[in-house]
Amino acid sequence: MPVLLQNRQRVVAVDRAWLGRTAGAVLAAARADAAELSLVLVSDRRMRALNRRYRNKDRSTDVLAFPMHETWPYKRRSAAPAASLGPRTRPGAAGAGGCNTTKSRASGVLIGDVVISLPTAKRQAAALGHSLKDEVARLLVHGVLHLLGYDHERSERDALLMARKERAILSRIR
């Protein structure tokens, strides 16, 4: 379950080895062992540009998920994927300013990109009284679940289901 990691910001230091291990653990806990993930770390400025371009929201956010496929072929639940964030040109795709991950490697199926704003994660961690690592792990789980078809914006029931799944995965990886 390879994780393709690209740090495109210079504001917040991050332990790349820890992040790679954590991302692998999240995929395993989400039962997406055959998956490959692109993880892109960005500044607030870059996140705002992505959010404006793909969601028509002119503000930064903490995490965005860009699914590679309409549905994840190995997921167990039959929910529709997260709302489309735009055309297949994703921030991690060639020509979009990210890492070139448009095809899967032999080791797994590329499920998509999770983009995390580290400055926002750092502020949220301080506001919530926990570590940056805890906040990044939470955002990573949230993003991966979106790639797997969970969507808290679809309905209250789906929000509860996604929150329960997030808690379960976080408890397994800690």
C-alpha cells in the first residue's frame, strides 16, 4: 500500500516517515489494503486556490479529497462517492502542479489524492488542544474516507456513519 507523499509547503515541519507510516495504517484500517494514495501537503494559499477552483469556495480549508475513480472497487458499503471536485485534472495529476500519479503502480490501485493544509492543521490542533500529529492523522482519515465514498455532507445519517468510521480508524491506528 504505497503512499506517494509530496510536501509543497515550507511553513510547518512534518515528519515524513511518520506520515507515510500513518497513511499506510489508515489504508489498512479502512480495509483498503490494495490501495495506493497520493498525499499532498500544501500552504493555506495553495489550499485556497484549490478550494476556489474545484469547489467554488474562495477560502482555505483543512483537507480536500480528489477521488481517482467514481467508486472504490473494494469498498463494502454502497454509498455514492463524495461530491465531485471537478474534472479529472486533480492537484496531484500531471499538468495540475502536483505529483505525477495519474496511473496506479503495480502494487495497488490509486484511489486518489488527499490534500492537507498544514498551517490550518497546526492552528486547529492548537485550538483543539492536541498535537499536530493528532490533527494531521484526523484529517488524513477524513480525506481517505471521502476517497472511499463516505460523504458527511450528503445527509445526517451519512455524517453519523462517517464520524463513527473516523473514530474507529483513529482508535485502531493509535
